[in-house]
Amino acid sequence: MRPRIKKTLSTMTTRQMFLLWWREPWIRYLVFSLSPIGLIDAAYTVLLVQTRGPEYEVNPLVRFALSTEWWAVWFVLDVFAFSLFAMIAGSYYLHTRSRIFGNKIWWFTALIGFRVAAACYNMLLFYGFEAPLGLAILLGFISFYIGGSLLSRTEDVTKEGIVSFVRRKIRNLHDWYLIRGVRHPVESMPEMTASVPDAELGATPAETRLIHLLKRAAYISAAILVFVSTPFVLLMLADVTGAGEWSERFGPLVFWNEVSGPAFVIGFVVIVALTAAMIYFILNAFGVQEEPP
């Protein structure tokens, strides 16, 4: 048996370079999800140059291209070039991945992270965020880590694998809630005695059950309160960010500008935070253990 030869970029054919990425569905979806990054970067680069002047563009070649009447050609080439780069990265990963030799994909993911950081910087700068460079670098490192973790796998990502992973995490969380109060009897006896509130010392089983029911009711009430207050919080954010006066200032059509961009980002973060709070209260409500009678 001949020894297995390590595959590199030089051993790829032109056909493999441009078509191999289509073979695996999850790589295909990954390429499709990366392709819009070039469009976002190019679009906000043009918007920055048109609204703030060419001095905001660091790259002298891009600055020169956008200052001529051929800027549309540069726009199309820039978007197409990154989409082509994403295809080549996916094909290179499938061609070179090996359980024996591993994957040398980190330089591809470093370029992807750099492009994500550049696109985020242009977008944040256009909307007037404070310290856009630091936030863009952070998002670039996050993209670099996620992309490297995905493209260093030696096995394909499948729907069944994702479902199994989620179920395993949920099962582990459930098991953690079941055993979080279990301790060795000898070691935990002083801690349990010290941690019991004075109101529960000497309580009957009925009183203990009542206390637990009250705790559960408090958690459920807090979750309902967060749910009911969500529209009012969003209305307050709309007034603070100016999005509540959108129709009066810009008409019925919604588009991205310095008002809608920050309002959308802040609203999205607030919705995620409120949803997390509701989940936290609900989990705590069902995590309250009742004492046996």
C-alpha cells in the first residue's frame, strides 16, 4: 500500500478549487453565509466615501477607485472577489482535511476574520458608534475563532449531529439541576444547617411546601412581568433613539441610516436580554424542589 500523500493547495485542480465546495451541504451553506460580507463591506465603504469624504478610506487603491467614475466596477469586483475567496476556502478545506495530517486552514480563517472586522468597522463608523475600531476587532476575533473551529473539523456537520448536540446539552443542564443540591451527608451537614433561613427552622412539611410554592409563584410572576413590560421598554427605546418619529421624518419606507441602525441594534440586544431574563425566571420556577410530605 502506497503511503498517503498530504494534500495542499498546489495539488488542487482548477475544477476542484471552484467546484469542490458545493459537494458538502454544510460547506455550501457556510460559503453562502460568508458571501454577503463582501457586499456589506463594499456598500458601507461607498457610503462612507460619499458622506464623509475619501479621507475615511485607508487603502489608497480603493480611495483612487472610488474617486473615479468607475467606482461601480470596483464595487462589483470587490463583492465578487470575496465570494470567490469563500468558495476557494471551502474547497481547500474539503481537499486538505485529514484525520492524519489535520487541517492548515487558520490562514484562511484569519483573512475571513479580517474582512469581517473591516466590514463591521465601516458599518459602525457610518452609524457613528463610539470606539468602532475596538468593537470591530473583537467581532473579527470572534469570527476567526468560530470559523477556525468549524474548518478544523475532520467530520462533516450534519442536521442529526446538531440535534444530538442540542439534546445532549439540554440533558446535561437537566441533570445539573437535579444533582446541584446533592452533597455528601457528612460534609454538607454544617453547611446545610448554616444556610437554612431562620423562618424555615422547625417548619412543618406543609409550611415548607408553601414556601416553595411561594418561590415558584414569585419566579413565574417575574417572568410574566418581564413579558408584559417588553412592549413598553421597546417604546421607551424608540423614543430615546428617535425611531418613534421615523414616519414623521422619513415617511413609511424603512431604510438604514444613522437613526434606524442604532435603534435596530439596541432593540435587538434588549429583546435578547429580556428573553434571557424570562428563561432564567422560568427555569428557576421549575427548578424549585418541593419537600416530600
